[in-house]
Amino acid sequence: MKLQQHEMEELREKLEVEKVNLEEELSSHGRVLNDAGDWEGASIGFEGEESDPNDVADQIEELVTNVPLVEELEARHVDVAEAVEKMDEGVYGLCEECSEPIPLARLMANPAARTCIEHAEEEELV
């Protein structure tokens, strides 16, 4: 099943919107580490020399929350960026495990899907 042009355009638009939203989320919970676009969780405004122990505790708690959140957001951001690259390369919508087309309904629900439903279920079991 080959995706129609209008379907591809709709999926690309969804991916681009999600990418912008993810970048906004990432910047509100972390900071970019390098030119490769790697992120790390951060406590925004954490100076390390706060005089009030409660402020320091709050900032450490924020950091503990933000690190795993940023890791999850970054992983999704990578999936979205790679899906856009696959579109540009003409290989979008193929399962990374079996190379079969990913059903349109799955792509509409998750435009960054890497696998067909069968292989996605196998990944969850591992």
C-alpha cells in the first residue's frame, strides 16, 4: 500500500507540528547539550548557591522530575525527526522489522511509528 500524496502531506504536517511542540516542551524542562541536539534535564534557574535550603530542595526536586521527562521527550523528538527524514528519503511508512507497509490508521494515530502493529507488540513484550 503506497500512501497517497495528500496522506503524506497530512502526516508530514502532523510530524512538523509535533516536532515544534516537543522542542517547546524540551526547552521548558531542559537544555541543549551540544550541536547534535542532545538534551538534558535541568532545573531552570538553578544556580547551586542558593542561601535558602528550601529553594535548593525545590530546584533539586524539579531536576529529578525533569531528567526522565526530558529523556522521554528527546526519544520522541528523535522518532519524529527520523520519520521526517524517511519521508525525504522516500522510505517512510515501512516497518523497520519486516519492511512491510505500516497501516495508514497506525500512521495517522502515530505518524512517527517505526513498526507495524505486530512488531510494535513484540517490542512491548521484550
